Amino acid sequence: MPMNSRLSNATIAKLPGAIVIPRYDRNAVTPGIVHLGVGAFHRAHQAAYVDACLADGGRDWGIVGVSLRSPDTRDALAPQDGLYTLAVRDSAGEQLEVVGSILSLLVAPEDPDAVLAALTDPRIRIVTLTITEKAYLRAADGALDEAHPDIVHDLANPGSPRTAHGFLAEALARRRAADTPPFTVLCCDNLPANGATLHRLLVEFAKLRDSRLAREGDADLGHHIAEEVAFPSSMVDRIVPATTDADRARVAGELGLEDAWPVMTEPFRQWVIEDRFPAGRPAWEKFGVTMVEDVGPFEDMKLRLLNGAHSGIAYLGLLSGHATVDRAFADPAIRQFVDALWAEAIPTLPENAGLDTTAYTGELAERFSNTALAHRTAQIANDGSQKLPQRIIASALECLEAGTELVHLTLVVAAWIAACAARGKALPEGHFTDPLDAALTTLLGQQLPANETVVEVFELAGFAKDHAERQTLIELVAVHLVHLRREGPVLAFAALGIDSR
Ligand code: CS2
């Protein structure tokens, strides 16, 4: 692409007037946040909120975006000075907004030193993360997966890390040695108690590191991180379908300039954050962020109602031949199923926490019906082994403990297993992926009876590990899997009294 026809600081003034552009001097902005995992979700969510703060005059909160794996985002955005278009879409149309909050981009595997330099820059006071569930490297029991090759690598080579844990630990050690106050770590992934979870994992990592490193000053990094670094939890929400070539072409047509990687999203956005930022923070509350003491109830509501329903729609949608969320949700059987799933999950949410689940699910129904997003079921289907514990298994176990009805949540687990098994058959090979794919494919290839299959899958994924209700849960999932294997979702729905013919 010729540079003068591409979005950048030099060309932004040429954009048509209907397009929202940063109304601040980007050259005057200094970095205050390092973000690990600078993918589409971050660019539609945290970066957009920070953009609003910068426009309001908060000049010292620019973002340094880090990719922990692939150079793709940097390759797309660096020639554009970090600028990109956010396309906010619904049935009323599309609003294009150019976001300017990402000042520079780094690729960790290419240059870990540059990432450590950014993380130890005293101007950086917050590190945010969206690295996806699997990058927290938890073992089946939830503890840090000490045997993971990247953890082993990072413990042996603390100065050239690969994992988020390795980068955060080394940077916090260096800051401490240099008398630079620690940054606040703000986890933005869809995990329950996400800040506390990352805190626990990082302390585990730092203690292992301490026991291997005899270096002066390093020996009590675990204690430093446990006691002196803040890890507020947060609930993040915005639906962000993967960008397609058609999206790129349409956005370029509107801009009159190329943008190598615009991001698609919905009008809705929500961010609820625990207000513990000893090193300071942007004035987020001025731009629609809710600052609270305890994010737990909001997190559970979002994970169990939005993400739980999303996973159900994804697997049952794939098994029913629906490629996108809106099409699956327009299928009356799936719609009825989702309503019943919500009815089952809602009693597991805390009472008296001010949650309005009726308004929330009403809004979700509208968001899932957004036909302009074309949010692919296969996108949501990725990494089920990492997502189902907090989206489905946790509420299912609580239903069993409370003795309330449990028949719908369990179908989502069975549908995940059936959808995994359908790859290479009714669904294309590699249609979605999972970190457990190698083991799952071998297991599912054995064609064991449903009950044995579910036992083995639970073992592999660590679902409901050591829980008293584990066996009951397995049996309930197996009943659905029998139906799915025999006649697909039609029979599974019929057994729930849902007519899908
Ligand atoms: C989705 C989420 O892909 C998925 O697993 O459920 O990415 C979902 O779109 C976001 O959490 C919405 O905030």
C-alpha cells in the first residue's frame, strides 16, 4: 500500500468529516500504560476508553501495545503510527471512529528487552492484560502449570521471558531494584476474580523464581508481589467479531484511505473496575467506567449470563448449522434454550448485590440479535476447555449444591464435546481450536460410550476437579451426549421439551 493512501498521522486530516478522529495532539501524549495482548478486543475496549481520557486532557496515559506472540498487529499498525479505525455497527448503520491511544507497538518474541524497557519505564503506572484464558497457564487444579515449557523457560531465563508471568515478574524485580514504585496490574480477561487469580499465579511464579535465583534483592520477589503490588479485578464487556477482508474493503471505502486492520464492534460497552490504583489511574469514571469496591457480582453475571450463553449458542449453533450468533439466536429452539439457561444460572448469582438480571438478559438478547456484527460461532467455540469452567461448570456445580434444577447448563458441555468430535466430519477440520486438541482428538477418535467419554474429557480438562458433585455432573452431561450422538440437537432439545422441528 502506498503510504500516502494509508491511515497515519500524516493523512488523518484528509478523512471525511463524518469520521470521528482523535481531538488531541498525539505528539504531546506520553505513555502511562503497557498493554499485554494488543488484539482486537483491547483495541475495541480499553484503548477506546483511554482515547476518551486523552481527548479530555489526560495526556500521560498513552498505551504501549505489546503482542506476546505474533507480529501481525504491529505489522499492520506501526506504519499507521498506531492509528486504527473502530467500526461500531448495528442495524442502524456504522459509525467509524479513529482511535489514537496506542502510541507504539512491540512484539515480545522479537525483542523481549524492549518490552522489559517499557515495563520498567517509571512513567508506566498500569499494566493491563488481555492475553486470553489459556495464557494464564493454569494446571487442571487451577494452580500455575509449573511443567509448562514456557514457564520452565522463563524460570531458567528470567532476563528473556516468553510468558506474561515472566515479563511481569522480571519487570517488577527490576523496578524494585531501581526504587521505581511498582505498576498496578489490571487483568481484563474473562476469568473469575481475574485480578486476584493473576495475583495468585504471579506470586506462585515469583516464589519459584526466588527459589532458583540466588541474586541479591530477588530472593523475596514473591513477598513483594504478594504484599506491595495491586491487582484490582475488572469486568470487561464488548462484543468484537474478527475483522474480515470485506470489513477492510468497506472501511477503506469510507475512509478514502487504507487501514490494514480496522476493528469491528457493537455500540454497547461496559467496564467495571475495582478502584485500587496506588500509582494513579486515568479518570475513567468520567467516560462510563464503573469504579467499585468489589467487582465479583458483575464478573459472575457477565461470565455466566453473557459468556455462558455465548458458548451455548456457539456449540449448539455449530451443531445446528448456524455460522453466526445472530442466526443461531434467531433459531426458536436455541432462543428458547438460552432463556432456559439464563433461568437456571440466575439463581447462582449473588442476591442483594444490586444486579438487575432481567434488564441484563433483555439487553443481551438485543446484542445477540445484532445482524450487522456477523459474529461467528466458530470464533466463540475456540478454547472451550479454558472457558467452560467459569462460564458453565461453576454455575452447574452450584445448582447441584443448592438442589435446584440442572438440565440446560449441562447440555452446553455435551454440545462442546459433540462439536469437538464433529470437526473433520460435519464441521471442517480445524474449524475451531483448543489447547487440548491433541489429546481431545485421540480421545474422541476412540468412540467410547458417552459416559466414558465424558469421564475422560472431565479428567483431561480438570473440570469439577475434586468436587463432591463431579460424578453427578458427569452423568447429567452424558445423558445429553447420548442424545446429541444419536440425532443431534433435535433430540437433545426434544428431551428438554424444546421443539426444534
Ligand atoms: C466470547 C467473548 O469469544 C468468546 O468466547 O464469549 O469474547 C465475548 O464476546 C466477550 O467476552 C464480550 O465481552
